[in-house]
Amino acid sequence: MISAQSVWEDLVKIRERSPLVHNITNFVVMNNTANALLAIGASPVMAHAGEEVEEIAGACGALVVNIGTLNPQWVGAMEKAMLKAREGGVPIVLDPVGAGATSYRLDTVRGLLAAAVPQIIRGNASEISALVSAGTTMKGVDSSLSSDSACGAAKTLSAMHGCVVSLSGETDYIVQGGRLECVRNGHPLMPRVTGLGCTASALSAAFAAVNGEAFAAAAHAMAVMGIAGEIAAREAKGPGSFQVHFLDALYRLREEDIGSLLRAGREAA
Amino acid sequence: MISAQSVWEDLVKIRERSPLVHNITNFVVMNNTANALLAIGASPVMAHAGEEVEEIAGACGALVVNIGTLNPQWVGAMEKAMLKAREGGVPIVLDPVGAGATSYRLDTVRGLLAAAVPQIIRGNASEISALVSAGTTMKGVDSSLSSDSACGAAKTLSAMHGCVVSLSGETDYIVQGGRLECVRNGHPLMPRVTGLGCTASALSAAFAAVNGEAFAAAAHAMAVMGIAGEIAAREAKGPGSFQVHFLDALYRLREEDIGSLLRAGREAA
Amino acid sequence: MISAQSVWEDLVKIRERSPLVHNITNFVVMNNTANALLAIGASPVMAHAGEEVEEIAGACGALVVNIGTLNPQWVGAMEKAMLKAREGGVPIVLDPVGAGATSYRLDTVRGLLAAAVPQIIRGNASEISALVSAGTTMKGVDSSLSSDSACGAAKTLSAMHGCVVSLSGETDYIVQGGRLECVRNGHPLMPRVTGLGCTASALSAAFAAVNGEAFAAAAHAMAVMGIAGEIAAREAKGPGSFQVHFLDALYRLREEDIGSLLRAGREAA
């Protein structure tokens, strides 16, 4: 089970080691993702050319593959990078953005999963559900389901691929094999800011770069996301100021913030 | 004629229905555009791959096509999406960013207009003028003309294509057939922030998704842009803080804000 | 030697003339770069299609080529634009982002330098070193070297290509031929925000557009970056609020701010 102590220890490691996180991610969130990684102390690099992804994936601490704005050239580079990361023992986080929105996205995620299994799949309830039952479609990239209702799908997906599934929502569910961890931090403003799910995936990679236990890394990342979100919301007047305070909160996060705010355990609230 | 009441009613519908807005837009503004749509209550999706644009355009509430950073692959996807939207009765907003800056942009916009007429063309004075008289060139994407001087071009463009033309500037002119609406809200800091024109196009699409009358939708969007801009400017110390307050203002906008600030009518000030 | 007076005079020229700055730059920073250029008074345009880069590069006041997220199509357009700019006497700033991170980046920069020499190469210590000695690799895009240690490499690179090299870091070194200028402004939060190096390159282009002396333009840009950074840091609580205040500071920068804060000279501190 995660604890304030275990979250804090990983955060300190990120700040000390500044792991290189390779992101092949969507155009909408590249800037936010890079800034969130810098704010927690990691070193982000964005690179998607087939000519260079293997060299970077082979040298980084963790790889994030996010299909938010995909096309065939990018998908080819994603596969190359994942194979190289797998080969070198570099942890991979896969973010199936909008997987249920088009058959192209669904097919792409299935192809990537067939090529190389990631350590962590992080998605919202509609995305995780779409990966398990083909009939579950979604409109766009926002979830229309509660995370509670998709917890079963997360378990199924984890069993299918033998990896951690990190299902985010009002309660975050981190599952693997028979293990389940719930994180109940966060704030209603968070889904009103684009790309905070993508940021969660990037932070999961930063934690996976310093913690070989992917289950713990995924849970620690969701805890830090939620806690920083709660701190940011205290002074936010809307989604604009929330984003500013969120980066500041990630940068300033202290052990006592985690100790006083963490709400995690093996069961939802 | 638009009224505070009609603007507010559409805004409430956006917040209640959270329409899916499909954006094929430029790299510079994707993040802002998505955040502005989320802030007013819509659900943005960015997708540009030829493999998936039709599926999304067919399922969305409105489509935005913005040529700010175009290339041939993207232009092909734009045309596909516009044809699909047209077929399904999905309203389209076309933003001819920098149309007068290069012949490639001008040719692209003409090609898109020949393929499928949008409900709304929204641009600045130089862009609208360039679409009407080929001799009007512009340097880059910022307008060198006042919107007052381009009002005639907007009428001509509207007559040429039988669609609404939303011409933004110090005064916004919304024209269609013999109809004219002026919105005189806004603030001088707005052109100092990149992509607020693109945001105006995206918000026009959100309004068009809930209001079948494209003329009213375009005018309501410009009113909300300008009013949120005035509120944001009250506390802004420059274009950085302006952007933060602008998203907060879109999110918090109340009926009384619109009632007290709206300056619209059939004539410029 | 640069002075508060010379920095201020160029800044006034940018505000008065609003030079068009053509950016072929990476996806991560496009928005920031455009906003920073608007904040100091320039007019940014982002365009990367082979179909239009020559038309824009031929009409602009300065060209920025930044390889932060490159691929073969973009590199082809960069070369086209650089050749056109060279032909028309338009100053070019080249930013070799992550040059030492992959052989693809290094080869690309060398190819661009062989095609057309820029007026200014601006990079961090690892990037400048990698361009001089092939054995210097870097992890990702952040520098692992101090700028002090790379000053020799900057001189060598400048001599190799006969252009200004602007080496940024705790102390910025601007070198050309036997000339050296040090700028010691800035703040430790700056490397915690993504793309401020890219912003420095874009501002260098804005200054080069109004000052035919590339050495002075490069130094003035670094001075403005560092001074705005110090002003922003006064009120910043972390990298989120820093970014907001930074744009505001660029927009509001006064002659007396430069006079009281500039720390520049021919030697490091």
C-alpha cells in the first residue's frame, strides 16, 4: 500500500536524479507536459522522428507514448521507441487518449500493445473501457463514465496484458494482478483543464524512472497529481489560474503536504 | 439583434450540453483553444489524421478548420472533415489564418471553400480582405487594417459564399445577406496574446453547436470573447496574466456580466 | 560593449516597427515563443510548409530555425527558408536544440550550417559543445555543462562559421571573432520552464530585425531575457507563476528597469 512516506521518497529521488523522460505525445499538451516534468524535477525531451526515437528511447529513464494527436508516421515512431525501450528495460507508460473515439485510435492502441507491453497503461474510464469491450465508444477524449464503473474493465485490461492499469477519475484506481490501490485526491477543476490526464501519464513515467515497482510508481504519480491539484485549487479562480498554481504546487510540494492531504487505500471512499 | 438574454441562453446551453467541438487547428494555439472550449463548458477534440477525421467530424457538434500552420496532409484532412460535416449537417467554422500572407494559404482557403461552404468564416480585417481581393497581401498573421475598413469586404465575402462572415477587430462585424451586427466589446491587450482570434473561431463553433442560427451563434461568440476579455483586463498586468484571467473569466461568466458589459447593435460606435 | 542605453534603443525600435519574425520552431514552444514575441512588440508568424516558407522568409524581418522537434519534411523547409533569407539579407538565428542528444540532430544542424550560415547560433553549453566536438553527447535537451566551461567551444564555433555564437547559461557569453560580451542576468527558475532557451532565440531574431549588428542584437536579447526573468521571479511562487510574470515583464519593461538591473561586460562575474 502506498503511504505519504513512499510517495515522498520517490519524489525526492526524482528531484535528485532528474531522470530523462522521453515523450512521444500529442501537440495539445506538449508544453504542459514538459513543464509539469520540469516542475517535479525530471528532464523532459520530446522527439518523434523515426530517425531519432530509438537513440533517445535507449538513453532515457522512461518513455511516454500518448496517442492524443496521432498519424501513421507518429505511430511508426511510437512502435520503434517502445521496442527499443522494452529491449533496454526502460519503463513505458502508454496513454490511450480517446481510444474509444475512433476505430483508428483503437486499432493503433491494440497494435502498440501487441508490439510491446508497457509497464503502465494510464487512461480515463471511457478509454480503459473501450480497450476491453469494443462496443464502448466515446465522444471525443473526455470520459462519459465514472471511474468507479470502469474498475472492472481496468482489472480485465491488466490481466490481458499483465501490466499496471492506472484508471483516473474522481477516484483513481491502480490495479495489477490481484492488487488494487485507490487514490481519492484531486479537484473538480482538473477535468476543466486540457491535458491533465496526459500530465498524469508523464508524471507516472517520471516515477517509474526512479521506482522499479511500476504499481507503486503509478500510484505515487496519481497521489502527487491529486495533491498538487488540491493545493492549486485553494487559490484558483478558474481553470486559468488553476494551471499556474498547479505547476507552482508541483514545484513546491513538501513532505507535510503529502502527509496531510493523501487519501489513499485499498478501497474507494 | 443579439441581446444579453440571447447570449446568456446559448452559454447556458453550452454548459448544459457540453457539445463536442472537433478542431483541426494550428500547433500554436491547440492548447489555448482546447482550454477556452473547456472553460466555457464545451468538450474539445483535436484530430487531424486522414484516418479518423471523418469519424470524428460525423459525431461532433461542430467543426473548426483553422489553417494557421498548414501542410498538404493537413489540408487533405480538412477537406475530408468538411465534406463529412456538411453531409451530416454539422456546422463548420473556417478560420483563414494569414490568408493574405502566402499564395499557398490563399489557394488553400479557396480550395476548401470550393469543396464545402462553412456556416461561418471568422477572420481579421487583412484575412477577410485578402479573400475578396487577391491584391490584398498581409505580412504574417496580424492584421494591418482596421475592421471598419474591411466591413465591405466582409459583406462581399458573405454574398460570394452565402455564409456568415465574422470579422473581428476593434469592432467585430458579423454579416450575412443584408444583416449586420456589431460587437464593440474587447480590450487592446487581446491582439498581444497569440491565438485569441483562433479562440474566437473555436467559441463560434461551440455556439453554433447549440444554436442552429449561425448568424446569432457567431455574434454571441464574439460578445463572450469581448466581455471575458474586458473582465480579464481588469486585473491583468500584461499579456501573461491576461491569458490566465481570460480563461477564469470564460469559466465564471455570469448573466449579469453580460447584461452590464455587452455593447452590441446594428452600427459601429 | 552593450549598455542599458543600447538595449533600450533596440527595444524601442521593436515596439515601434513591430518586425515580422518567421519561426520554424518546435511544437513544444510555439505558443510561448509567439507570446514572447508579441509581448516585446514583434509580430510572430509560424510557418513550416515547403509550399510557403520561402514566401514568408523573403518578407520577414528575421528568421528563427529551431530543431527542437524535427523530422525530414521540416528540415527540408528549414533549409529552403534559410537559403531564401540569406539571399534577401534577412538575418537568421539557428537554435540547435538537443544537438548532442542524437546523431540525427547533430547531422541536421551540420547540414543546415553547410547550406546557409546564420547570423547567430544560440544554444546552451551542451549544444554548443556538441557542435564543436562530436564526442560531446547530451541526455535530452537540458545542458549538463556550465556555460563557463563551454566558452571556448563557443569561440571555436564562431570561428568555424564566422557568425555570432550566443551561449546561454548562468552567465551568457556572446562571442564573435575576438569579441566577447557577458550577460549575468537571469534567475534559477528559468531552466525550470520549458522553452525559455527557444524564447531567447526568438527574441534574438526580433533584435536582429532592428539592429544590423548581429553581435549587439544577440547580447541585447540575452539582457532583456535575463532582466525580465529577474523581474518575473520577484513575484513568482514557482515555474507556473514565473511564466505569467515573465510575459508581463517583457511587455512592461521600462528603461529604468534595464538601467538598474543590467549586469553585462567583457568578463564573467
